Amino acid sequence: MTDRSKDVPERLYMHVARRLQQSIRLGHYPVNSRLPSEREIADAYGVSRPTVREATIVLELRGVVEMRHRAGVYVIATEPEEVESNLADNVGPFEVTEARRLFEGEAAALAAATIEQTELTELEDLLSQMAEGELDQSIRERADRDFHLTLARATRNEAIVSVVQTLWDKRYSSPLCAYLFSLAKQIGIQPPVEDHRRILAALRARDPEGAREAMRAHLTRVTESLYRATEHDARERTRLKMDERRHVFARRAGVSEPAE
């Protein structure tokens, strides 16, 4: 039987991760050295900064680098740890969000012309669930997903519904996506209710251009929130390391630390 995986083009961020890992292995970036900035790597490889961010997350999951808050990305090993075998098949979170911005922006524009009152009412109900702070976060997340799928169904195009559903499913089935969205959840990033209100207002107004722009603006903010999640994670790990060092030196000096 032929190995069909050999015929699948390598994902761009995996290509960047592989090139960076090769440079690390060859000694261009020794252990404890800092990788070039995201912008420098993006320029060198002719890719976007989100692609570089996904590549560094892959290397971090492999135990090759670590992100340090306000210090950059540092090499911590030359060889990767054992990771899940399907990591190379992952779709990255920035890839998913970029695709959603393209497809769901146009879906919103189409839906503005075809959406029915019952669907507008359903979107309003789902929006209320997203805004309800007392509800469990998983319920609000499900309401967020259902909002987007209801909008897709309002286009009356099953191919669009299928694409939107597949992209949403990737958030949970791709370990790389799940990892980063989990980080976002941990720091309290919630579905942006105001963004959804603007989308719904444009749909009510039967304004295709307004709906398209509101959806694209919303998904641009999702991308920004993913960046914030990685930066917060790096900052928190830096804080924990500094706390650990502080405790060590305090013990050596015989200093009593204040109770936390």
C-alpha cells in the first residue's frame, strides 16, 4: 500500500519549524542562545509572523525552545522530545483562524441577504448565552460555535456549512489548536460578545458589506487574543522561574520570606 502522507504538501509552519530545528541541530543556535525575532525569521523565510509563532509553538511542544516573556525564544535542547506522532498533521490555530476569516466573512455577507427572522431570533438567544457570566464557560463556548454555524446555515449553502463546521472542529481535533485555545481560556479570554452584537446588527440591517467587515474584524481580534495567550504563558513561566530562584537564594541566606 502506498504511503499517501508522502504526497501531502508539508504545512508552512511545519516547514519553518523543521528548518529552525535543523539550524539548532547544526549549532547555528546553541543551547541558551536566543533565536532571531519573529519578524527577522518571517523575513528570512518569506512567511507571516503568525506562521513563525506556530512554528515556535511546535518547537516548544517538542522541548527544543522556550518562550521567555519580553526576552524572546531561547534554545533549551538540540534534539526534540518524544511527542504525539500526529503533530506533523496538525492544522495550526493561526491557519484555522485565517481560513475562518476568509470563509466566514463571505458567509456573513451571503447570510445578510438570505437570513430569516427565526434565525435572527436564534442568534439573539445564543448571543444572550455568550453574554451570561453566570453560565459555565463550556456552555458559552458552545453558544459561540452554534452562533457561527447558525449563520452559516442561513446562507442556504450546504458546502459553506460543511467548511465552517470543519474549521470549528479543527479547534478541538488538532492538538496544536487545542493547546493554544486552552491557553487563551486559562487567562480568561472569552468569546467577544460585542463583536457578535455587531455581526448580528449587520445581519438585521440586511447589510452584506457590514456583516462581512464585522466578521473579519471579529476574527482579527481572535488572532490577537491567541498572540496574547502565548505572551501571557511566557510571562507566567518567567515569573514562576524567578519565584523559584528567589526561594533558593532566600533559603541560602537564611531569610524568612513573607507568607503568600
